[in-house]
Amino acid sequence: MKLSSFTAENANDAVRLVQANLGPDAVIISVRKLPGNGFARLLHRGGQIEVTAGVPETSQPRHVVPAGVKAYSPFNENEEAPEISVRAPHRWRSVAWLESLGLLPEYADRLEQKIISSHGALPPANPIEEWHWVRDSLATFWRSHQHAENGTGRPHVFIGPPGVGKTTAICKWLTTAVLRNGQRARISRLDGETVNTAEFLTLHSEMLGVTCERFWSEPTGAEDLLFVDLPGVEPHNPKALAVLRDVLFSLPQPHIHLVLNAAYETTLLFEQFNAFAPLMPEDLIFTHLDEEHRRVKLWNFVLGTNCPFGWLGGGQKIPGEFVKADSKILFPHEKPH
């Protein structure tokens, strides 16, 4: 979608400018109030507003969950979706825009049904008001994750496929906890079906003055945080998944975090999620958010799973971008801090 910006005195003038230049299908992306000039600034009066808008690219290919991949739906779990050859167009243009950015058709339809049940079938004439209604309705599906308290003696275990950034996520969390919050931590670098070769984690722990052991030992009570790092497991390797399950079972009530790469295609992410779901992760951590410009697609996992988001991360810098998940970050033009 190609975006354009317009400056106007008020919202009504801005809408007229957008529709005159981009046509009736234009969607408002963001609205920003500009500071006043001259006496207006001295009197604390607002200035003009800047509106960013674009036209959805209807030809953009959609991501489709492959046949045989079942995802949990918090709506009608036993209801089979009807097969239709041609999709009816969305009455709400903002929903069509979200679908063009990666929201699966199934969940776009669910979202529109939710909006219609709250606001009626006809969207408001003002595109800014429409987008706010759509955005607020989508946010109601967000499930807040209750982050674990420190000093419980329960280890935080990071699981997931190889190469998704599990060890980097541990390093980011660890660095912030130790250097910024003054917490005490300990790390266990364990093997799975394969040997854990994350020597970087040991070196990084030494620099922070944190103990990193190649075995699990019971907590002494002096630690605020316990981390367990494990090798990545291929989703199609039942033997490796069984070994991982046994390791998790040997730990005292672990907090299990499933780490996935946000830059992967939606079909692959659902496949990986379904492979690890039997291990009962308490939350999802999405990494590589800096490499994915279609963050809207992650709403498929808000709508299509019963697993809340815990953390969102981006980049390889440590501590870098690693923040508690917030629904605002998954909307366009929001970034982790």
C-alpha cells in the first residue's frame, strides 16, 4: 500500500482531502496533531492535523493455513466454516485493509461480525471514526498475560524451533534484569536430543557475573530469576519432541515460553505452534519483529490460539528491543521500545 500524508485545519477537511486525492476506498492509517504556531502556541491552542492514508492493494496474496492444520478458535469451536468459491467484499474498508496486510480471511470475517454486532452493519461515513471502531474491536480479543513474579523458584524455559532466537531472548531478558533491575539470576544450559552448543550464553553470563551451569540444580532461594536454555527442536521430529517433554517434566513447575520467529510465513508459524502446543506453553514470544513489516499477521495468533503473548523482540542487539507484549505494537506504525 502506498501511503500519502495530508495537512488540514480539522478532521472533516482532512477527510475531504483524502477522498478527493485517493478516492472513496482510501483508508486512514494515522492522525497526528501538529503543534500550533505564533500566538496559537503561546495560548496553548492546537494547530493543524496531519493525516496519513492509503488505498488497500486488493491484489496482494493472502496467507492461507494449509489443509490439515487445525488452529484453536475462541468463537464457534464445533462449527465448520462453509465452503464458498467467491468471498463477499467487506462492508468495512478497514477490515479489508487488515486482511490485505496478512489477517487471515477467517479471522477478518470474525472481526467484521464482532464490529457489526457492536456498531451495526453500516460503517460510519468518516474513515477516521471507522478505523477507531475497527481497531478497538480487534483489541477486545487481546488476552493480557500475567507475568510471573520473581523469586518463585520456578524456572523460565525457552522452547521452539532452531534458529528462532531463544538464546538471544534469554540474553536480552537477563541483561535487563541484572543491569537495570539489579536482580539475581542463574542459568542452566541443558542438552536435549542434541547437545546445547550455545557457548555465547555462557560467555555472556560470565560478563554479567551470572552463574551458567551445564546441568540443572535446585534453586537455593537466593535467585530472583532462573532461566533454562535448550537446543531448538524441529517440529517434525517426534523423538526430539519426546526428549524435550521429558526434560520439561523433570523441572519444578517451569514457566514454558514458546519462541517463534515473526518473520516466518503464517502457515509455517501455525505449523510450528501446533507442534509445540501439547507441551502447554504459557505464552508466546515473537522475535525478529524488526524483519517483519506485516505485524498485523500476528493477530492471527490472538484470534486463532488460546495462548497469550508474553514478549516481543526485534534485532540482535543486547538488550535491544525486548518488551512485554502490548496489542498496540501489532498495529501498523507501532514499534517495540
